[in-house]
Amino acid sequence: ELKLKDEECERLSKVRDQLGQELEELTASLFEEAHKMVKEANVKQAAAEKQLKEAQGKIDVLQAEVAALKTLVLSTSPTSPTKEFQSTGKTPFKKGHARNKSTSSAMGGSHQDLTMMQPIVKDCKEADLSLYNEFRSWKDEPTMDRTCPFLDKIYREDIFPCLTFSKSELASAVLEAVENNTLSIEPVGLQPVRFVKASAVECGGPKKCALSGQSKSCKHRIKLGDSSSYYYISPFCRYRITSVCNFFTYIRYIQQGLLKQQDVEQMFWEVMQLRREMSLAKLGYYKEEL
């Protein structure tokens, strides 16, 4: 009986050792597979970053080419007088074509005056040092607190005016939803009526804007957070809301450190472009999707 017990113990010991070896082999295999997957992911990430950098470089080149073409077009436009015209003050004619001297002189003089009144204009930009320094200070320690100098100015000059509507209570709720990233916009008629919750409340209508209170053709509606209410909005109001949403989306990317390929100056000009969109929207300019 003792011998049987020893044999049983020996057999169990062998089973234990075999299972231990198999466990070690399995662990090593899993570790090797995980290491392989991490390596592949790193290679793919490096390739993606390289492609992104190359694409950004191509975009920079294309933008430079566009700027050069604009300058070329402006410099050769009909409104810019040629050197010959500037030196003589008269339009040159081929030999053998005589014109009345007084008439030719008068026409040449008036044409010169007209061109002198139409100077060449080209798009230029120069960073406002005050705005740039405020942005850099915010970029060093990005926050979504609206009381910081960078955001406080934008709230006063762009965001508040852009989201000011006759229905002030709803406008405040819209701003809060935009800040919390809980606002959703969808085209009217995106879902069949049978899928709309029975408890849903629709404010305004396809021909009345819930924010402005005016009779407008409303192609979109908004929903605030978990509310079951839908608010129909006109294209003008939609563009004002989306311009503010685009601004918040971009600065959230900066705050979360997702824009590693852009330097501070690129970020600054992108913020200025987003502010420009809000400024145009609050003044009544908007783009409508056809």
C-alpha cells in the first residue's frame, strides 16, 4: 500500500512538472506573440506618422504654390499698369494708325487716372502680438476654463455674439451643450417617423426656427444631451452653432495633446481662422449645404 502511494505521488509529480512546463511554454509563446503585435503596431504607427508628415509637407508646398499663383495673377491683372504705360502715360499704337491727338491724349490721361485709383491688393497676415502671447501662455497650460485670458476674450468677442438668439433660454442651453460636447445635429427626416420615440418633443418645425423664432426653412434639428426634445434650426443658426463647435473641437485637440505634428504658430493661425469663421457667422454670412 505504501508503495502504491509512492507511485501515485511520483505520477502526480510528473503530471505537475509536465503541466508546469506546458504553462511556461504557453506563457513564453503568449509573451512572444504580444511582443510581435506591439512591434507591428509600432511599425504601423511610424509609417502612419511618416505619411502624415509627408502629406503635411505636400500641403505646405501646395499652399506656397497657390500663394505664388495669386501674387502672379494680381501682378499681371488688368488693373496694374505696365512699365511702358507708366513711363509714357499713353496707350501704345502700331505705326500707320493715326488718331486725333486731343482725343488720344484725353483717353490716355483718363485711363491713367483710373488705373492709379485701383491699386494692387493682395492678402497678407501678421500675428497680433497680444493675441499670440495669450495663445502661447494658454498652450503651455491648456484649460477649458472660460475665465482664462485667452478664452475670456474669445467668449466675449466671438462665442457669445455668435450664439446670441432671440430665444435666449434655449441659446444658453445650446452653449452649455457645446461646451460639454453633448450637442448633436442631424438632418431633418434622417430617420423614418416610426423610429422616433413617442416621448420625443419637437420644438419649432420644418418651416419655423426654434432659436430665432422666425419662419425659415429648417433642414436640420438639434438635440441637447440626453434630452428627448428636438429643436428645428434654420441654416443660418446651424452655421453659427457649427462654427462655435469647430472652435471647441480644435482647442480640445490641443488640450488633449493630439496635434503633435503642428507647431505653435500653425495652431495659432488655425485658431485665428476658426475665429474668423465665427465672426463671419455672427455678421450674417454662412454656407448652406445644397
